[in-house]
Amino acid sequence: MELVILIGLQATGKSTFYRTYFASTHTLVSKDLFRHNKNRARRQTQLIEAALQSGHPVVVDNTNPTVEERRALIDLGHTYGVEIIGYYFQSQLRYCLERNQQRLGKARVPEVALYTTIKKLTPPTYAEGFHKLFFVQITDAGAFEVRSWKGQSVEPAQ
Ligand SMILES: Nc1ncnc2c1ncn2[C@@H]1O[C@H](COP(=O)(O)OP(=O)(O)OP(=O)(O)O)[C@@H](O)[C@H]1O
Ligand SMILES: [Mg+2]
């Protein structure tokens, strides 16, 4: 049983990664699914708890950029005694801006959102309570490359 937490700037490929690897097995929880809810953090907690209580593994698909935001999720994982797995998506601003620009309609987010997130984006560490951490990169060929992450910064300069 596991709680998977995706972490990364907008347009790093998190939702695509979910659809590719987890859609058939894991419940998707994302604040994007209830944009108009007044208390999105509380709603998110309720949905994670409901899934874990009924024995379904969960993927939390938000940018989850700060230690504080992740702490609430990790605490939940500990409460339910599940394995807590983090995927950190390489977050190079210029490539994310490019991919965002290529998105159509509502999928494209205002550029200011990326600038706001990158300022507070903190790569995850084992000290936060993760049991496993991975680093995800999109290759030139458009594939996802996943490797084990030791919690150190392997981000090239922005
Ligand atoms: N492996 C990939 N190779 C090439 N392009 C990709 C890949 N994965 C995603 N993309 C493209 O990058 C863009 C962003 O992907 P996606 O919507 O999955 O990102 P996201 O991290 O979920 O963004 P947000 O945080 O805004 O929800 C999309 O246009 C998508 O088609
Ligand atoms: Mg997404």
C-alpha cells in the first residue's frame, strides 16, 4: 500500500506521468480536480484518507513545492502506515515555460504561476519522511527517465 507524492514545477510532466504509469492502479488526488472548493487542502486530505481507508493506493498530483505542504501529506501516510514515495520532476524554468506554451486551452497556466512556484520549490529529502525518492527527467526523445534520488541536488543550473 502506498502514497505517491509528485513534486515539480508546472509543466514538468506530472499528470502525463500519472496517466502513463499509475492511472490503472492508483487513485488520483489533485487540487486541480476541485478548483472551486473553498478549502482545497481539507478536501484533498479527505480524499486521500478515503482512498487509503478503503485500501487504494493514491497519487497526489500537485506541484507540492514546499516542505510544509508535503508534511501534511507525509503525516497522513504515516498515520495509515503506508509506504510514502516521492517523484521529483526536473524543473528547469525555460523548458517548463516552453511546454506550458505548447499546451492548449485551460491546460495552459498563466506564466506568473511558474515564477511563483519556482521561487518556493524545494527538492524533497529523506529527512521529510519519504521511504523512497526518485528523480524524473524528460529525455530529448520525449520519454520519462526515472532514477533513484539520493536527496541531493542534481538540478542543473536554471
Ligand atoms: N515525456 C514527455 N515528453 C514530451 N512532452 C511531455 C512529456 N510529458 C509531458 N509532456 C508535455 O508537457 C506538457 C506538460 O505536461 P503535464 O500536463 O503532464 O505537466 P504537469 O506537471 O502535470 O503540469 P501542471 O503542474 O501544470 O499540472 C504537456 O503539454 C505534455 O504533453
Ligand atoms: Mg498536471
